[in-house]
Amino acid sequence: MTEIQALNLHAQNLQDGSFNTSANQLNIRELGSLAETLQSMSAQLRAERASLYQRELLLDTVLQSSPLALVLTDDKDTILMSNPAARQLLTAGSAMEGSKLTQAASKVAVLADAIANKQPGLLRLPEQSVWHLSVNQFKLNHSQHWLYLLKPLTREIQREELTAWKKLLRVIGHELNNSLAPLSSLAYSGQQRAQQLEQTELTSLFETISARATDINQFVQAYIHFAKLPPPTMSTVNWPRLVNQLQNLYEFELLGDLPQRPWQADPGQLHQVLLNLLKNAHESGSPPEHISLRISEQSSQLQITLQDAGGGMSDQQLQHALIPFYSTKVTGSGIGLTLCRDIIEAHGGSINLRNQKAGLEVTLALPAAK
């Protein structure tokens, strides 16, 4: 009878979810094999519970740190769970649990309509970010639930667009070069012959053709250089030398101290990026004394911020500033900021433009070397 009571107590502990107890082995004699089975079952359940806890912890860590926005609702559109990426996208980081998803997404009409209609696909939001929405229905605890997943695709779409533009540029550049070379040669020969014949008007005409061919060639070469940007050659940046080189070309105020830690980048390409940004700042109409450069070290990245006082950009200009061939200048080529973005993203970083104070603030973020 004592053996049965001991085994029964062990079984009740298992039923209650306590897998760390066992039957008193001193009281078990004839039912030893059953006690060993229960003991083995306890060990197995204990191991499975520990494994399940580790998997849940891993899954939670992945969801909390993932750039994928995830929202789980019940069949009445009530939000049961969301991760930080979803909260940042829909409510600027505020908690959403318990509220209605359609209400939480109401500030972004495109997204709200897609969620209300449960329509998956690509979405381009007003700030020009691109997301892919997927909608899944399933049963959980015998109740219908909806899982909404929003994957950010902005960088991938921009990269594909940039690749397509570069391929087009290489083809057009090749064809233009094939036409410009003989045109320049003929214009030069015509100019020489007209001078020999003392034909002033004809000489001037050939000079105009030659000069225009030279301008077009320089224009084409600038695009070809952009289309054939080599991958960065990483080395430790000499910040004092870089800043001195820039100050020899454009006036600006350096705010704060230079980085003390060794940061890896392609010095030539980084110089080109900052040169383009300083050129834009001076051409914006900003007084030179109001143009500033700040380099800030953080644990995981380096931030380079350039601020001017040239009046900033309109909302439309901010949306299109990084698109190839888009320019607000009459004589602009539209590749300056695009080249900056291409270089910074090749370094694994990002570029951000926003209106701040009396002008435009451009922030470059470069990751720390791994």
C-alpha cells in the first residue's frame, strides 16, 4: 500500500507540472519497474520543458530584434501581440495591445486600406519607404486569429533600381562615346581647315561644335564614373588629414572632437562623399560660417552630420533627392547625392536627409568594423 501511495504522489506531481520530484525509492520494492518508468518520464518531461523554454526565449528574442513588423490579432481585429518594429511603424513606438489594428494603422491610409481589405502585396508609404504585407489566418486555441507581417524592402528596391540605372548608363555611355570620338575628331579637323582657308565664321562654328562635344563627353564621363563605382578599399581613416583636405577646398566649422577610435572606410570614397555634401551646402545659399561638420562616435556606429543654413528642401525634394538623375539645380546632373548614397551603402551604412533649423541636415552612419 505504501508503494502505491508513493507512486501515486509522484504521478500527481507530474500531473501538476512538477517534474523535479520522484517517488521515495526506500518505499519501493515490488513496483520498482513502474517507479523507474515514472522517474524516466519525469526526466524526459523536465528536459522537454527546458528545451521548449529555450526555444520560446530564442523566438521572442528574434521577434523583438527583427526588422520585420509583426502583429497578431483575434477575429475581432483586437491586437494581441506586436513587436517593436510594428509599434515603431504604426504608433511611433507606443503600445498597441488591446487596441484595434485598423485604428492603429489609420494614420497611414495606404497601409490601413491594405489591412482592412486583408490585401497582401507591396506597399509604398508616403515617406517613400517600401514594405511587403503578408496576411495569414489560422486557429489558435480553437479561435480564429490573423497574423500580419510587414517586411521592409526599401533598401532592396533602391538597390535594384540603382543597379538598373547603372546598366542603362553603361550602355548609353558606350554608344555616346562611340559617336563623340569621331565627332570631336571631325570638328577639330574642320576647325584646322577653316583656319587655313581663313573662314572666320566656319572656324567659329567648328569651335562651338568642338567645345560642345567636350562638354558632353565630360558629362557622360561623370555618369560612367558613377556607374562603375568600385567596391570600397577599407583602411583606417586619418581624420585630421581628411578634415584638412576638405577645409582647403570649402569653408566649414568643425564641431566637437575628431574620432579617437580607429574607424575603417575607403578614405578616397569618404572624401568624395563629404566633398559632394559640402559643395551642395555652399551652393544652397548658406553663409559659409553657418556650415558645420560634426563626427560622433557611438558604440556600434560612427555618425557624420553636416548642417547648413540654406533653407532646406521641400517635402517633394526630400522624397526624391536620392533618386538618380533628380536635381533641383538647373545645371545639375542628379548623381551627386545618389553617388553619396551608393558609396555609404557600399560601406554598410546609411544616409539620411532632413530639414533642421534654418537648413538641411545630412547624417551619414557608418558601422563599426566587426
